[in-house]
Amino acid sequence: MLSPALFKLKNLEHLDLSANFLSGVIPAELSSLHRLKHLDLSFNYFEDHILKHISSLHNLIYLNLSYAGVDLDGSIQWRLGNISQLQVINLSSRLYIQEESSFFSYYCGPVYSSSLEWTEIVQGLQHLSLQGVELNMTGEQLEAPLSWLHNLRHLNLKDCALSGHVPNALQNLSHLSHLQLGTIMSYVLLVQRQVQNSTNVPPELGGIPSLEVLYLDNNQLNGSIPTSLRCLSRLSSLNLAKNNLEGYISLHFFENATRLVELVLSYNKLTVLIEPEWIPPMQFKDLGLGSCNIGGLIPAFLSTQYSLRYLDLSNNSLFGNIPAWFGDLSTLADLYMSHNNLQGELPSTFDITYYSQIYLDDNMLTGSVPVPSVPASILDVLDLSQNRYTGFIPVEIGSLLPAIQFLLYSQNDLRGDIPTSIGLMQDLQDLDLSDNNFEGKIPPILTNCSALKRLNLANNKLSGEIPSNIGSLRQLEKLHLSDNMLKGNLPFGVQNCSKLQILDVAHNFLSGNIPLWLGQLSDLMILVLRSNKFRGRIPHALGNLSSLHVLDISHNNLTGAIPPELGRFAAIIAGQPGESNVLAGRSVNGRPYYYKEEVNVSNKRLNLAYGDSVLLLITAIDLSSNQLSGDIPSEIGNLKHLHVLNLSGNSLTGEIPVSFGLLEQLESLDLSNNKLHGRIPVEMVQLSFLSFFIVSNNMLCGRIPTGRQFSKFNSTYFSGNPGLCGFPVDKRSCSCEHNSSAGMPPVSQDEEDEEEEEIPWYWYVSWMASFAVGLWGVFGVLCLKKKWRIIYIRVLDGYVDLVDGDPQAGDKPIDAGGENGESRAGDIPRQEPIRRDSGQSWTSLFSVKSSGKSLLPPVRNISDPEKGRFSIEIPNLVIEHNINFMAMTLVGNFLGLRPNIDIVKAFAKCKWVLKGQVEITAMSKGVLSLAFSCKEDMSRVLSDGPWLIGKSMLALQKW
């Protein structure tokens, strides 16, 4: 609360109460401070309308109400009153900071304004910041407000839910020096709302010579960078990252902007050209060239940049060693060079001591893991995962990296014991040592890392028991211990990890009963206990896990019935499994960091690794390969957003519940190898997403339901059930009478009559006779009459060419290829037949054209119709080209209904952010072919899959 005595200072001109986190009601006495010129109430949270108290402050020049709970709804125009002298207005909102190491953790909710007409009152305004205010306006609606703000120097409209074109009125703001229209990335945002449906970067921006700062990042801008921007000689900061800009651009383009210290072009479709001998006339501080198709060696001009603080060269197909001069960049703090092909050891001059963040993951670096020469007091992130490092982690690593928050060594070839000194890392949030060859026990001292949120030790050779004091990690959210040799029980202390979201201990030797206290972990979303030695019954308390959307306790020794409480998983019922944000972002040194999460889930008898955003969407229950018995509880049918259900390999009895027909999102259902009897419920035909349904080796009977997806299932899905009949089983009649003693309902008389109807034998005889007469009546004449045969072949040849779209090609000879006009048939290796699409001629199938000229030798027609020989020769170069084409092609299939091909193409253009091009073609049986022009694009799309498009999952694999 503010003291009323403060407002008795009638001569007060400057009042700054920012960042005090005041709340409650602003005293009305604020309006009595008539001489006030500077008012700053930012970073507070007042409950009433602040603006209503300032209408009488006629001398006010500076007004900062950012992140103070200001509400613009209503008429801001009358609340500003006659304060026409205002030069600075900051009403920014929607800031969300998660950095717990910061001195505050703060959230200011959304602010709305449907109009900017109130700016007409303050036409002398020089600084206007509305970052995060939901304007919901188009570029056209901004034209008028911008037209009367002639003195504007600083304009910040980041994250304002704008749409349409960038307003043309900006070019008339001759004094404008700072323009920000992107989405702020300095903090982790609760909501991202960017400029949508935009087109190109307006060339008119190059006509604002006073412009110094231009932020257009994280929009949907297309086209190329306009050449007019090279006229901005005063430009100091340019950020065009995370758009859809394309084309070629040389860094020479920016030579006129000698004051340029910040240049960020990352994550577009641009190809940045850098000449080997180029030396820039400016000294960069922040240089972002991630995913810019640079290629080659690390650019040499960087050796001249002695002021560099931030460098992003990630995902550029760079190769070779990191040069020795890299160690001379003494000011460099944030280094991003992940997802390249860098190799060799780090140069001896490369000292990580004074870095803040280092990302060198997904390269081919070798040698020992780098360590600082002296304790690195500012290093927050060290990501060396997915490389080829060998040897041991230094035993003193904990004292050398005392401030580390994210330490990632996964997917290397490190061995030995896990150093106990890691327990000294008090700020450590993420420790990932997975996919190495570490041995020994898990050091209990790791529990001293009280800030630890994610611990991944999966896929090593660790033995012994899980430390009993692991419950000391009260902040722990993700625990991965799978694929080791751990034994013993799940320690009781895990129940103290109340924030736990992922618990994965699959493929170990853990034993005992599944603990009842697991049901108390209300935030638990993924529970994987697969392939251990757990025994006893499934606890009913698991049904209390309201956030759970993946439960895998398969391949254990569990007995008893399936608890009906498993049908109470609220997240699967409601269809909101990702609401708890498994991949929660963290702010590290002012920049966002996201966990790299991955969990293996069995789906359609395939062990699939789900990561990133897909992990938030998959819902699965796997109880297979245990010793469960009794009936399947009908309550499972309540889980209407369940995708995968596997109950195979048990001793379940009774019938398949009719309630399974309510599992409207179900894609995979495996009930094989049980003792189920009765009929397959016809209600299951309604499950339109069901693409994998296997009930083999049971005692089911009756007719298999028909229609929809059931017409696509293989007969092996129903094998081992002698009482089943109908498609796709060969047996046409069936009966459940042999199961009547088990309480099976008898088959109706009408159904019995229908099943016993057979096609008479004479129908087959007449059909065969008609076929023989018709076939030989035509082809017999062609065999005897040579002239007729030639005419028939020529007519057929012309029809094929007509279908191919070349009606005049029927009688044209195909030009011979090769230097001498021919190719030898003996040079052609044996291969599978090459198929063509409709509308594509045979010759065009084997040729690649550029500017109307063929780049490959054409095929040669060596057909001889008179001798009945029809064949072509294919040059080896053509065969090699098509083999290379297939190497750059993926094939995909949808799990569920296939969306329209145009939707798939739009999704690929929007979400994949490709460097090159991709041609998506619909093939037969719902299969898609995706031909990439860039191998890196193909590898990234394949590794990041499967992709959720609409409500269907697109699974990809190489050709």
C-alpha cells in the first residue's frame, strides 16, 4: 500500500515507484500532484483503473505504466484528458518471466485495446511502447494513428496480435529510429501472438534514413530482403529472424551500415553468401546466421570480430575443424554451432572459462570433454551431446563448473563412474548423461543438487539401487533411468518429488510391488515401468493420476484383474494431456531454453521414440505381457481420447467391452494372446481412427464386423479364433454354439441361413467358359493375323501417348542418347520396374530438364512391333539420377484419416521451415512421397517426426 503522506508533496515533479510489486488500489490523491512531469509505476499490479487518476496531470511528459495491471478497456481518450504534452507512453503488458535465479518472478496478464484513436490527443509523442497489448488490428487500421504521430522516434508493437500488411505510413515517420514489430524473445512468453498473414518486408522502410533499430522477427514475412534496406546507413540493429524470407543475400549487402552491431537473419529460408576474403567494415556484437545455408568452413571474417558477444551458426552444414583463431574471440559469451558437421578436437586456444552458453551438440567433435582452465563462474549451459567424445569426465568437474545450470553430455562414448563432484553444482537444473557407457552406482550425492529439474541417466551400464535419498530433489520434474542394470525397489523417497512429470525406469531389474504412493504424484504425466520384475497387483491408486496420459507397465510379472479405476485418467478423458507443459521453457541468461525430451512408447508393435511436441499429444496404456486375468473393465471406454491400448499377452477372459466403441480417438488396439470369448462388438466400426486392431489367439466367435476401417484389416489380425468368420477370414460360416456353455449368446436363425448360403457350382463353370471364349476370340485372331496384330499394337501405342499428354508422339522416334547417339543395353543394371504417374510420358520419366534442354541423355526406343518386341534402353546416367532422387525422398503414411494433400503442403510450408524445396505427391493406398532438394531438410524432418497434422499422425521413413 502507498502511504497517503506521499501525495502531500504538492511540488513533486518526478515519481518512480517501479519494480516494487505494489498491489491494491491507487489512492485518488495521485490526481492532486499537478506539477508531476515524470510518473513510473511499472512492474506493479494495481487492481483498479490507473488511468482515471491521471487526467488532471496536465504537465506530465513521461508516463510508464508497463506491466502494472493497467486496463485499456473503455475510453482511454477521456482518461488521458488534456495531457497533450506527453512525449513518452509505455503501456506494455504480457510479460512472463520464469527465471527463478532472477530477483523476481513476475507475470502481468493480457491487456486489450480495440483502437488507437486516443493517440490523436498526444501528437507530440516521441516514444510509444504497446508491447503485448492485444490490439487485434490490421496494418490498414494502423495507417491513421501513425499518420498524426509525426515526431515518433521509438515505436514498439511487439506481440500485439497484428495482422495484414506492415503499414505504409511508417515511411512518413522521418524521425523514427527504433521500430519493433516482432515477437519478443528475451523471455519465455505465456502467449505468442505475432503479425500474421503478412507478405513482404516493405521496401518503403528503406526510405526512413533515421532508422537505427528494426525488429521484424517472428512474423510470417515472405519474399526476399528488399534492396532498399541497404540505404539505412544509421542502422545499428536488424532482426529478421523466424520468418519465411527466401533467396540469396550476401553480407556485402550491409556494408553501408557501418554502425551495425546486431544482425540476426536466423531461421528463414535464406542462403547467406560470404566471400572467403571479405572483411566487414563493422564490428558485430550479436550475429545470428542460424539455418542460413552457409556451408563450407567456419567463415574466416569472424577472426576480425573482436567485440562479438553472441554468435549463431547452427544448422548450416559447416564442416572441418574449429580454427585456432576462434580462441581469440575473447568477448564471445553465447556460442551456437549445433547441428553441423564440425569434427576434430577443440583447439587448445578454445577456453570455455568465460563463456555463458555453449551449444556444440550434433556434430562430430572428438577427444576429451573440454573443461575450463579455472572455475567458470558465468557458464550456464554446456551442451556437447551427440558428438564423439571419449574418455572420462574429470573428477573435479563440479568445482570447475560451479554456476552451470544445464550440463548435457548425452550420446557420446564417455565411460567410467559418474563424478561425485557433480553434487557441488548447486544451480544445476538439467543433467543429461544418457546414451554413454557410464558404470557403477548412481552417486547419492547427486541429491545435493537441490535445483535439479531433469535427470537423464538412461542407456548406460549403471548398477545397484536407486539412491534412497532421491526424494531430496524436491524440484525434480523429469527422471529418466531406463536401459540400465538397476535393481531393488522403487525408493519410497520418490513420493517426495511432488513435481514429477516423467518417471521412466524401463528395462532394468527393479522388483517388488508397484508402490501405492505413485497415485499421489498429481503432476505425473508419463509413467514407464516396462520390462522390469515388478509383481503383485496393479494399484487402484493409479487411477488418481489426473494428469497421466502415458502408462506403460508391460513386460513384468503383474497378476490379478485390471482395476476399473484406470478408466478415471482425467487427462485422457478430457483430451488435454499437454496442459501441464512437459517441455517447460526456462530463461537462461535472458535467452529461452527448452528441454529436449524423449520417451519410447510401444505403438502398433513398434517401439517408437516420441519427442518434443508429439510427446505432449500421445496417449497410451500398455499392460501387455503380464499375467493379468479377469474381465476387461468397461470403464476403459471412458477414455475417449486414448490413442493406444495394448492388453496383449495376458490371461484376460470375458468379452470385449461394448464401451470400446466410445474410444473415438483410438488408433491402435492389441488384445491378442488372451482368453477372450464372445463377439467383436459392432460398435467398434464407429472408431474411424482405428488403423491397427489385432485379436489373434483368443476364443472369439461370430461374424467380424464390416465397414469402414474393418475392411482394411489383415486376416492375421484375427487368426487363432476358430469361431470367427467373414472378411478377411476365409471361413464364410461360423457359430458361437460351441461356446454356449460359457454364456455366449446363440447365433440368430437369419444369420445362420445367411452364413450357410453358398454359390452353386454351375455358376463357376459358366463364368470360366465365358472367359475362355472372350479371351481367345480376340487374342486368337491377333496371333493368326500378323497385319491385324501390327495395326492393334500401333493403335494401342497411340492411345498410351494420348493419355501421356503427347498426342503427336505416337509415331515419333525417340532420340538416341550418348555421345554417339546410342546406349548399350548391356550397361543397364537389373532393377525394379519404374512406374509413372498419370499425365507423365515415359520419356519424361527418365529425363530432367532445365531451361527447356535435357540434362540427361534420353532413352532409346528399340521396339520392333513386327517381331512383337517392345522395349527401351535406359542410359546408366539416367539410372544413377533416379537412384539419387530416391535417396532424397521420404515416404509417409497417416495413422488415421488422411487429410487433403493441400493441407499437408500448407503444413509443410508453415511448420518445417525448409532451406530447400519439397515436392509432396499423393501415391496409391494413402501413401505420400516427399522429394527434398536438400538432404539436411530431409534428415531433420525425418528425425523430428512423426508429425501431427490435424488429428492424424504422419509417420515417415526413407524410400
